[in-house]
Amino acid sequence: MVLKPRWFLAMIGEQAWSIKVFGHGHGTTAYQTIGIIVILVGFLLMFGFFPKIITSIFSSILPTA
């Protein structure tokens, strides 16, 4: 998604939410942003930081047992 966003744009098309967020004609930016987020979450999961981050974010909302 990051290296070839035009291929994803041709396959899937420009979405309504990406037009609203990034503006018309910036579908490649939307797909690159999604790709970078997927890569970051993948690294967080791979190294075991994802549960710690989720716990710290939602610790004020979730009750402690």
C-alpha cells in the first residue's frame, strides 16, 4: 500500500471518506496512510508493545480487577 498506492486506487477506487478527509484526488495519500498505520501496528504486535499501549490508553475507562 505504501510503495504502490496507485495500484490499490485502481483496484479499489477512491472512497468517499478519503475524499472528505484528504480532498479529491488524494486517494493515494489515504492508501499510503493506511499502509503506514498497518506497518506500525504490525511492529507493535510483533514486539509485544500493542497490549501495553492499549492497556495504558484504556486504563482510565476499564475497571481494574
